Amino acid sequence: MELLKAENLRYGYDGKTILKDVSFSVNEGDFICIVGENGSGKTTLVKGILGILQSYEGKIQYSKELTKSHIGYLSQQALHRKDFPASVSEVVLSGTLGHSFFGFGYSKAQRNIADKVMEKVGITHLRKKNFSELSGGQQQRVLLARALCATKKLVLLDEPTSALDPLITAEFYTLLKKLNKEGVAVLMVSHDVSAAVKIASHIIHLDSDSVFFGTTHEYIHSDKGRKLLVSGCPCDACSHNPQREVRENA
Amino acid sequence: MLKMLSYPFMVNALIVGLLIAICCALLGVVLVLKRYSMIGDGLSHVGFGALSVAAVLNIGAPIWFALPVVMIAAFFLLRLTENSKINADAAIAVISSSALAIGVFVTSMNGTNINLQQYMFGSILSVGQSDIIVSIVLTALVIGMYVLFFNKIFAITFDETFSEATGIRTDIYNIAISLLTAVTIVVGMRMLGTLLISAMIIFPALTSMRVCKRFLTVIITSVVISVICVFSGLYTSFTFKDVPVGATIVIFNLGFFLVFLMISLVKRLLCSKRKAKSEY
């Protein structure tokens, strides 16, 4: 089922276009990676999807189950500072706020959502800890839990692993993959194209002149994909699998 | 103690002082955590300029002139800070000194600098009926906002982009907080002084953050510290006649800060010792 559909989007700041002709759609169960060079407009597109930035042209249609405020968002980690006084459960609970108008405490329903999500992400034992004293990997898990509180359908991640070491990054991807299998669609901005093609079902490649959107398989075979990827397509059926070529030549 | 309450001006000062203490502490936590501390400082200088101009123009209750001016300034300073293209701290510094210069210039033209001294360092005697009314309304608004929208204030302070993405109108909250800060500063600065009011906003938050690690406890502790400091400050300056009240309050705040800093250092030392032991 289609969660959101974007058609011919054009974005920019102060009248200057940064991103144009962006069309794509997100379906239930998709794992989409947004890749592109620095300054190609990845974060701009994220802001557009979240509704923080208005498009110059084109529009994004959200499905009935997914209004704009139902997207769980996880930003680049650098935004969070060292000495903020907040417990893990305070942070996770703040993800449930999108739809309540006011209140001092949180309702039982909100607490239940937070408890469930914390268990899913594996941070229940940290709930009373101070957020700023956690390790980078733990902090990203907490923020992922907060994002999941805001949504059941779609999480949008902006380079979630840019500050993590390779081991923690791999763990984080495994967790994302598990959540994705459980039915949460993932839309992730990534620097690392080779990691992206391993994990994603679809790729959006932003570039100043043209934008690619298609399945990962199509991407690996496209000109854009070939330029960036050292190893060829991993699937055996493909004729341009270098390993197969080697085997055949032998 | 009872003698202190037998003077009507002391009762006025106590009412306004304690109410402003609560507002400063509540708003201060958010301002400090959002890295907006300089806005408070800038606004107090703009307030000084506005009060001086009001005095020269012979406006009956200068507070009614200063309030709108400082509120407009608050609005623009917030815009300045949000707009990443302009170097905000430099801009605030320029606005502060310009407002201060205008204030000093205007009062000296008038031939007297009694007001100057009073506005710079504050005076209990300047608290009037209108200050009491404004501070009661202000405190009601600030406390009301914090009680009703506590969760959202936390979410916005912690991560503005995320809150915006979940559909919270962060711009409205930011404007509300900076306008309330403007009013707090105008009312508070007449008693505590232009140069010292920003300490009232920054100190309690900074002090409680040494020890408390949750948002809710930081806010409650800041309010308690702030109220104790203002009360002790007023009592001290009443007992030792010539001591200015603003300076006394700031010194009490400094004392609290140092004590809390010591507590946090001792705590950390104990923690690392325990860790080292358990590793053996």
C-alpha cells in the first residue's frame, strides 16, 4: 500500500533551486535509502517530506494512515548537546506528543507506547539513565525509540550512523532491518552508498542534474550506481556480476 | 523579620521579587538550554535604554513605555538568533551597547544621573503599584504555560526540529517564551538593576543543572533556589541598610552555584572510585 507519493518536487532556499524533478513513492514495507553527494539536497528533501520546508513546485501526497505528523524522524546526531538534563524515558515519551494538546504528565496510553517501543529497541534497562551520559550508539537507539513513538508506519532517518563506529553502525542497521521486517517503512539518508545498496530495497540518488529513483537492483545497473560502486551486482542471475564473469572465464 | 514586613515598600519588594524569581527560574532553564542566554542580557540593556528615554520624556509610569519597546526587541532578537546567516552573538552585543549608550546619553542630557545609578544597580524603592499588577499577571501566565504545556516545552527545548516534524508549532512557543522573558526583565530590572537581572535568569538553571539530571527536577530545583536567593537577598539588604539588593541576590546565587558545583565534583569522584573498585 502506498504511504506517500511525491511528484516533480522542486525545493530551494531564498529563490535558489537546490533540488528539482524529484519523484518517488514510499510503499508499506519499503526500505529506501537517499544517497547523493554533499550539498546535493538530501537534508533539504528530508525537510520537505517532514513539511518543515515548502516546495516551490510539485507536492507530496500523504496516505490516509500517514499524515505529516505521523512520520517518525531521527536527525543527525551532532544536534544533541552534552549537558542536557533529560532522562531516557523523558526523551522517548516526548515522541508521543504529536497529537495531544496539553498536559503536565503523560497518559497511560502514551506510557504504554513508550514502554513497548523501548523494549523493541532494547533500551528498557536504560530508561532512568541520563540521556547525555549514554554512548553514541545508545543515544541513537533512544532517538530511534522516540521516532517510533511518533509513528507506526514510516521512520525518516537523516544520516543516523554518521557519528557511530563501524561495529555499532552494523548493529544499528540490523535493528533497522528487524523493524522494517515488522512492518515499518524506512526512509534513510546515507553517505555510504555501498552500505545502502546492501540494506535498501529502493534507492533515491540525488544529483544536481538528474534524480534516480528505482529498486536497488536497477540502481546497481544504472550509470550513476556503476560510477560509485566498486563491486558489481551481487545477484547471480545478472550477466555483469564480476564474480560470475571470473568464474566463466576460468 | 516581622519588622521587615511592617514597611509597605518592603512588602511590595518582597511580592514582586519572589514572583520575578519564579518567572526567571522557569524561563531561565529553557533559555539556557536553548543557548539563548545572551538574549536575556541583550534585553536588559534595551530595557535600560527604554526606561531612560521614558524618564526624560517624563512619562508617568515608565514601565508602560519600556514594556512594548523591550517586547519588540525580544521578537527581533529571537529572529536574529534563529537566522543562522547573521552572527547572532555579535549582533546582540552591538544592540546591547547601543541601547546602553542611548540610555546614558539621554539621562546625562537631562542633567541628572540619579536615575542612571538606580537603573544600573536597582533599588527596592522603585517598586510601585503597577509593578505588582504586572508581575502577578506575568507569573500567572508563566506558571500556567509551564503547567499546561510542560511536555511540549521539554520537547521543543530538547530538539526543535523533531518537535516541528511531529506537528508542534515551535515558532509560537519560541515567541511566547521570548515575550514573557521581555516582561520579566523589564519588571525585574528596576529592582535588581540592568547589569544584574540576567544573572537571575542564568544562575538558577546553571546551578541546578550541576546536580539534577532530569528536566523536571532541574526546573523545580531552579525555582526553589531562585526564591531562596531573592528572599535572603532582600532580608540581607534590609538588615544591612546600605547594601544594594540586586548585588546581594546575585552573590547568594553565586554561593549556591559554588556549593552545587562542589556537590557534583564530589559525586563524580565517588562514582569513579566505585567504578575503579568494581573493576578490580
